[in-house]
Amino acid sequence: MAPQRGRVEIDEKRCKGCELCVEICPRKLLVLSKKLGQQGHYPAVFPDEKEQCTACRLCVIVCPDVAITLYKLEPVK
């Protein structure tokens, strides 16, 4: 069975840059933006879509601002 894959979207308007998702991501795929967001925070971003998110949902679970949406993708065969 092929491993699960996911795509993370972060709502910049909701993200306060707390870094909880950055710290908990087992593959270290999330980082804080170097660009100040609309709300005056450095939001988390998923910078490299080519990296293999495993859709573990830890970032979604830990986000206190409900700013992260995870889309499960079809596994690569």
C-alpha cells in the first residue's frame, strides 16, 4: 500500500505565527514566513509542495486558531 500524501493550506488571516505546527510537523515541512502577514504576524507556510506531506493531521490538531486545512491526495503509485 502506498503511503498517504497531503497538501496543507494555511489561512494567513487566521494564523498568528505561534509555531506550534512548525514544531510538531514530523517531516519539518512547515516554516514561518519571512514576510509579515496582513494581521501583523509571520504566518506559517507550506513552502515546498514537492515535499511529501504524510497527511498525519498533527498540524491541524495542534493549531489553536483553526487556520490549517489538510487535503488528502491520492497516494503515488
